[in-house]
Amino acid sequence: MFTPENLIDTVKRFDEKIQTNKDYLSELDTPIGDGDHGNNMARGMAAVMETTLEGSLFDEFKTIAMTLISKVGGASGPLYGTAMLEMAKASKETNDPETILRAGIDGIEKRGKAALGEKTMLDLWIPAVDALKEGTLTSELLTTLTDNTKELIATKGRASYVGERSKGHIDPGAMSSNYLFQSMIEAGVFAHE
Ligand code: ADP
Ligand code: MG
């Protein structure tokens, strides 16, 4: 389950992975985008790390959401931010990760008007949460899901401008989302008591 403590741990781990892999994320965004995804996420997560996360799950998710929405230029800020805002709302009713993450998916879908198979972060989030439900979510699966985005042709976001030529490249937002889910695994969010 999500707790205020393991959400803070998740955020710290996510920030570390984003800062370490900032150049890699921007490299992934170069052939199919504008090469800024690493910088966008690094700036946003650095700003989140400067906030004080405290209070309930709702308070923490909301602070993360507002910071990402206000500090990240590019599509990913409002998308991650909206996900976190919907997760904040859901966390008022439950601490169940599957329910909370599904609310995040709904937020991304609404904000980005994308669906599964359009080569976006949703191609990581949706199958990862399905696997969580089945009890099969592992780091290895996250790697497979990220690699699977190579085969997809982008029909939403900046990568849709290159159309067919987006094939063969990992979606940068799927890669950063992999780091988020990996951080949740490491922080014990999905551990059974
Ligand atoms: P920008 O595309 O504005 O430069 P980023 O480079 O930070 O923003 O983020 C790009 C990532 O955002 C993509 O790799 C993709 O995963 C995600 N993305 C872009 N558009 C959408 C959308 N409409 N729905 C869901 N995710 C999207
Ligand atoms: Mg970009």
C-alpha cells in the first residue's frame, strides 16, 4: 500500500534515477522529439526535492503534482502533474496502489487524449498496472514494457511529427515512467504485508 513515508522514499529514488539518467532521457528524446525530456524531468524533480513533503498522502501527491505542473516545460510536466493530482484525489479514499495508479492513468488519458499503443508513457503505465493486478509486476517486466515501445509508431505528442520514423526508438516518457515504477518497487509500495 501507499503510505506517506514510502511515497517520500519513492520520490527520492525517482529523483536519483532521473538525475543520473538525465542525458540518456534527453538522448531518447532527440531522434523522435526535441531532446529535452531529461532536462524537463530533472528540473521538475529537483524542484520537488526542494519542497517539504509532509502530511497525508493527499498533501504529498498534491505538492508533487503542483510542482511538476508549474516547473516542467514540455508535455511531460502537465501529464505527470495531472497523474499525480488524480492520484492525490484517489488517495483520499484508499491507499491501494492499483486503484491510485489507475486514477493516474485516467488523468494522463484525459490530459493527453492518448490511448494504449500510441507510443507514450501510457504504454508503460497501463500494462504495468495490469501486471500489478495480476501480481506479475517486476523490474524485468518494466524493462520489457519499455523496450516494447520501440515497435510502436507515435500518433500523439511531438514524436507523432516524425510518424513512421518514430519506429525503432524507445519512447522517452515510457523510460522515465519505468524509473517511477521501479522506484515504487524499491520503496516497497507493492510489498504485501
Ligand atoms: P515535449 O514533447 O513537450 O518536448 P517531453 O519531451 O518532456 O515533452 O516529454 C515527451 C514525452 O511525453 C513522450 O515521450 C511521451 O511519453 C509523453 N507524451 C507526449 N504527448 C503525450 C500525450 N498526448 N499523452 C501521453 N503522453 C504523452
Ligand atoms: Mg521533448
